[in-house]
Amino acid sequence: MNFKNLREYLAWLYYQYLLITGIYVLEPWEKSIFNSILFSAIAMVVYTSYVFVPIHVRLALEFFLGIFGGQLESTMALMT
Amino acid sequence: MATTAADGNLKPYLRKNGVKCEHIGKNGYHNHKEKNGQGTGVASRRHKHEPFEQAPMYVAVLTYLGFGIVTLFGYLRDFLRAVGLEKCNIAQEREKQKDFVPLYQDFENFYTRNLYMRVRDNWNRPICSLPGPVFDLMERVSDDYNWTFRFTGKTIHDVINMGSYNYLGFAENNADFLKTVADKVRQYGVGVCSTRQEIGNLSIHEELEQLVANFLGVESAMTYGMGFATNSMNIPALVGKGCLILSDELNHTSLILGARLSGATIRVFKHNNMQSLEKMLKEAVCSGQPRTHRPWKKILIVVEGIYSMEGSVVRLPEVIALKKKYKAYLYLDEAHSIGAVGQTGRGVTELFNVNTADVDVMMGTFTKSFGASGGYIAGKKELVDYLRTHSHSAVYATAMSPPATEQIIRAMKCIMGKDGSTEGMRRIRQLAENAKYFRSRLKEMGFIIYGNDDSPVVPVLLYMPAKVVAFAREMLARKIGVVVVGFPATPITEARARFCVSAAHTRDMLNQVLDCMNEVGDLLCLKFSRRKYSPQPDLCDETDFELDS
């Protein structure tokens, strides 16, 4: 299939989304309800990951570094 | 498989029925003997290649997802209808009866209300011309999402017909071909106004039955006005309480209805699976009836020639071998295969080179390949004479009307070559060619197709409910009429589009359909097949490993 421009390609992708989720058979107002619910769910996921993922990653790194770092320090202390 | 110890257990029962012990070979099948017989070998090996390819896992997941989401919205709409926020267009109980046991609440109705109604513009499309290779459709639109329709008045002309069971192209209105039919209408009229038993037995009916018996190569045949009624009314006449019916998983509703009406015990074996059938036969012969353990009065194996939803062909030589070994009877429903398969159109018995005397009851319909309506039952003279007096369809149903009878006679004579032309043979060859070409091209493109390579019924799997609907609409927009089938006619995850190839389709029409399929397949992402297609047939097409267990 040849897509003349990006718009057409995005329209085809939206069509695939409608077909795969089964929304294609619903009436327009039902489509809007589903799309808004899905969009708000995705937006919440994105927001939560933006706010909390760096903090969690930093804490995890500190935890693991603490274990291995602690090991190194204790072996150094034993040797000296 | 059967060791000598097991043979020892089986011997007493089988000796009573007169089976010679040397026939109980190591694997229990007569196949080894039959393969060296009159040409069953080549035909059976070729026709066993029937893969039922499974789609990738994500397809099943997405199908369930689609159904789940639409079901949720169905609950929402039902709630709105119950609360009163939305007008209810469907059948409902009356106000006074709201406290009674509900009439309209089971899943099938939920499905009809909330899924089928949304998309039902793809079914029951009114046709306003002959259902030949091309036809005309009346254009209809809906203003309230398919609850009601109205006709715009325009006709869509020359839509290619890929849905009619017009296998040999006898649905035609050419005046030359229909001359004999017109003459018979002048002679006999159109209505018979009686049943066969009373005063409706016309000489043309006798002629037709003689012709059908000749065509099939059996002693005698009886014809009925309706194909569905042939099955549902004759099985109860043949078996009753105390008999066992072994029916294939995917048998048609008419066979299931007939089996249920008869009152016999019904056991279902897996589709075309000979191990399953043999296990059930063994168990039936050994244990007998459920509580009393008396031997069954009759065991009837019910199979179809071509299964209309899968396009698969029954494994006839194996079924016959099993039936002979276990002394059961065979009922073969050739609704889709008579006239459509076989070298000269005689059906699956010819396809597998099997003696017609081995099949006890041969049933078929005239709706598909002969372009008329009605059904027949053929077999030994005693059987058919018995059915003439004891079958409900013969005694109570109105006889077949003369123009339909004459249409069948002329179609059959054409196929047999008795009308002096080679038109019949040309059509059969054209159908075989069309079917092979269509199937191989679709497989090449990457669609998942079920069924045997020779069958003119081609189901293309679509799986997801929204894609099924979009497919039907897109094909109609390209002026091709297809039949799509979903739940409940097929399992809920295996929705499909069923193409029926006809001898009346020209190569150009098929090419047009194939090009549109290619386009629509890319547009809707329907090419799920992961098979690497090779254009040569399998050289080492070794027979089933299932048999050598």
C-alpha cells in the first residue's frame, strides 16, 4: 500500500486501532467514550512514570551500590 | 495398537457378528489392503493433505479483546435501555409480565441485541436478479444504526457473486436451456397440491428418481421437496431408541436435528478424526447401551461429503473400512459434494474410487450443484421402499413442484452427457480448475484457508469481529458480494468469509476478485499465514503418521 503522506498513514493506523479493539462497530458517541477513557488511562500512566520512575531508579541504584560498596569496604577493612 | 490380549477380548463380540478374525490386523485398519486395490491409493494419498493452520497467538488474544470490549459496551447499552435513558427497539415482555420468568435474557439474545444488530447490514441483502456469477443488489441504507433499513431505489449492478452455491452454474435464465422446463410447466402446471403418498406422485417424479439412481450408480432413490427436511425427517425413520448415532463434530444442523428427533443416543467424534471414531466404535461394541449393557440395535455413522464451513472432505475409505470392521451403517450427506467433486461429478464416492454399495444411505440435495431445490436419499431398493412408507417427509410433505423437478432432470442429463453435448463435462472441469486456481492464489497471497484442495468451498479466516464486518463492507464497495460468517455458525474465535467458486465464473472474474482480496487484505491486515508457500505439490506426501500408532 502506498501512502501519499503522513496523514494517510496515521489515518490507516487509526483504522487498524478501530478494527483491532472492535470499536469499529460502535456508534460515534461510544467510540468517543472509549477513546477518552483509554487516552486518560495512558496519560495517567505517562504522568506517573515521569514523576516516579526517576526516584525509584535512583533509590534502587543506591540500594544495590550500598550492598556491593559495603562489601568492598569491609574487605578493605579486613585487609588493612 | 491391538495386541493379542486385546484381540482375545474383542473376539467373542466380533465372532457373534460374523467378522473373520484374520481381518483384525496389527493396526486394525483395512487400509493396507485397500491401498493396493483399485486405485484408492493415489487418490486417498493426495486428498489427505488438509491442514487447519492456526493463527499466531496475538490474533486469538486480540479477538477476545475485541469481543470483550464490545460486550462491555453491550452491558452499558442494556443498562441504559433498562433505566429508560434509551429507546428499546427489540422485543420485550409486556408490562404485566415483567415479573414472570424472563423470555429474552440469555446470551444468544444479548449477542443478537448488542453485536449482530450493530452490523447486520452485511446479511440478508436483497438481491434483485438471478443469483448467477454476477447479480444485482438493491441499495439500502439505515438511519438508526441498522435497526431499520430503507431502500434508496438504486440498484447496484453486476456485483460478482462469490456466495451462492452455484457450483456448476445451473442457476441460469437462458431461454434455450430452459425450454424443457417451460414445456413441463405447460404440461403439469406449477403446484402439485398434494403429498407423494396421496395423489401427488407425478410421472415426472418417477422419471427423476430413476435418473438419480442411474446417476449415482445405486439401485433406487427417493426425492423430497426440501433438503433440510430430507435429513431431519428421514434419520428418525431409520434409527430410534436403542440405537447409536456417531456424528462428526461439524455436522450440519439438519443432521443434528434429525438425530435428536430420532431419540437415539448421539455421540460426537472429532472432526475427520479416525482414531476418535474408532475408539467410540470399539467402546460401543464392547460396552453396549449405557446402563443395561445390551448390544446396540444399530450403529449409524453420520458424515458429510464436504463440510460447508471448512471445505474439508470426509475420509471416506477409512470410514468405510471402520464401518465394515465394526458392523456399523454409514449415512453420507453429499449436499455440497454431489456434482461438484469427482471426475464426472458423482461426488465423494467417485473422488475416492469407492464402491457405492459400501455406503448404506446416500443423501444429497439438489439445491447446490443442480440449481433447483430438494433432496434425495439413495441406496438399496429395500431401504428406499421402507422410507417411502415410513418417512414423515414422504408421507406428509408436499411433493416437489414440476418445474423444479424438470430443472433437476435437465441438469442431471447435462452432467451425465445424455443431452448429447459435452456441456456437463466442460462445467465440471471448469469448476475443478477454478477451485484449484482460486485456492492456490489465495494461499500464495498469505491468507489462512481451510479445507481440501479440491473443494469449491473456500473459507478465508478473518478472526476478529470488526475485521469481518469491515471486510464485507469493503468488498461490496468494490462490487464483490461475499458471505461472512461469525458466531454462532462458527466457533467464536474463528469468524470467516466463505467463498463458493462456480463453474460460471470466468478467469477474469476470479482475477478481479483476487486483486480486490489482495488490496483488502493489505488494507485490513488479514494475511496471517506463516506458511512458506511452495508452488509444487508435496513430493514426499507421506500418509498420516496418526495411522501408524
